[in-house]
Amino acid sequence: MKWTIEDAEMTHTKDDGYVGKVRFTLEGHKSAYEITLHSKKGNEWSYSLNFAAESGIEKEIEAAEERIEEDDELFDALVEAAKSKL
């Protein structure tokens, strides 16, 4: 399944560490997603996944979450997209 990164941003502060957002789509999904990334030191990342605009199909966001968990290439691409905006 292909993905397309539409937009990305990242900030860094001493107190909050790295906080990034990436808007992306997955092939075959009706809605775009926004992943919010956080890392204190920039090496281990936590994230939160949401629909980018309005709510979409719950089954699709669950599939997107599973894909992010299992596909290191996708997750790394999302992190790198955000880091490239720092």
C-alpha cells in the first residue's frame, strides 16, 4: 500500500523536546491522517494518530494505526518528513 506525505512540520524546545506533525494519505483510504510525533531527545518516538480534517471511517484509521505499528519504513518516512522541517 502506497502512502503520500502532504505536509510536515517540527519544532524543538529544551522543555518539550521534539514535536512534529505530518499529514499523509494511504492508498485506498478515504480520509487523510495527521500523526503527531514526540521525542524528548530525537531518538525514541511516541505518536498519536488522528484524522487530518473531519472524522472518517473508524475501520480505516484502525488499519492505518496497525500499518504504522508494523511498517518501519512508513514510520521512519513520517519521522524523517517532520525532521526535515526542523
